Amino acid sequence: MEFIKSAHSQNYHPPYAFLLMLTINDNRLKKIKVDKMDLDGFEAISVPEEQLDAFNNCVTFVKEEKL
């Protein structure tokens, strides 16, 4: 949400309709290949397509917020 607020304050309006907040099991996440990066001052990960099923198994809770 901080990223979206920051984008709006800089007169950038990303075309997002929903914000998904995921709770992740860190022990499971450590076992799969993901690329971690800094994205505009926020920690982000990129999950390769072949790892998506394994990543989905790391998700323990999802909260969806309409923007």
C-alpha cells in the first residue's frame, strides 16, 4: 500500500484494481528459487514460472483489498 500511495503522490497512477497481501511460510520459501530485488525502496521477489506451484504452497493466508 505504501508503494501505491507513493506512486500517487508522484502523479503516477498504476492500473491496479486489487492489492493482495500474502502471508508466506519462510521455511518453505527458502527451499525454492526466487529472485530477490529492491524495487523502488521495497523488497520484492520474482518467481519463475516453473516455481509458481511451489510458491503457491508457501502461501498460508491471502487478504485482498479492492483499490
